[in-house]
Amino acid sequence: MKKYILIGSGSFLGTICRYLLKTVHFGGFHEWIPLNTLMINVSGSLVLALILTVALEIWSFDPDLKLGITAGFVGAFTTFSTLCKETVGLMRAGNYSSAISYLAISAILGLGAAYLGTVLAKKLGAKYFRKKKPNHKPDFLMGAESEVK
């Protein structure tokens, strides 16, 4: 039951954060590409990679808390469906170069942010946290049943 409460709480907070960031206005750039959604998805990629790297490689994390943060908060905060809707909107308005640029920039910055999150987690982990035992197997190597309890 704790797992579902943490996922629900994380989802609630992630949705509120997304809504608040979505209302910020960034000057005239929003007409070219939707900067709010881009910032949301890129920062979500960084946070997800950072948390998962810490949880899987560096620090023993409560699996329910990990799900609350990753599936709950980051899952509700990031928004692939809005990226798709906004891209279609750009295409329907005849802004094909903006639509393609938006997709490319989103993918490149998202992957870069995920890489940065991983590197940052490892550097912070080496400085501030104890390493897990070397024989620790990450959850994703144990199969899907490790997530279901």
C-alpha cells in the first residue's frame, strides 16, 4: 500500500510542478518551439537518470520511494504526449522546420541531460555516499517481478 501512496503523491507533485512551469512565459521564443515543454522534458530526463543511477549503483534506496519519485513524480512531470501534440500543431501551422527542430532538440537535449544526470550522480555518489556492495544486481536485471510485490 505504501508504494501506491508514494506513487500517487509523487504524481500529484509532478503534475503541479509541470503546471507551474507551463505557465512561465519566455519572451518571443515560444512561437518557434514550445520552450516550456522542452524544459520540462529535459529536466525530467536529468532527474530520472540521476535518481535511478543513485538508486541502482550508489545508495540503497527504498524501492517504493524510488517508484514514487521516478514513476510518480517524474512520470507525471514529463510529458511526451504534449511534445507530440505541440509538434503536430507546428506542422499543421506549416512550421515544418520548427517541428523537426523541436523533435531533434528535444531528443538531443533529453539524452544529454540523462547522460549528465548519470555522471552527476556518480560524482556526487563518490563524494557523499557509500558504494553498494559489488555483488548488488540492479533491479532491472532481476526481471519484471522485482517491481511487483
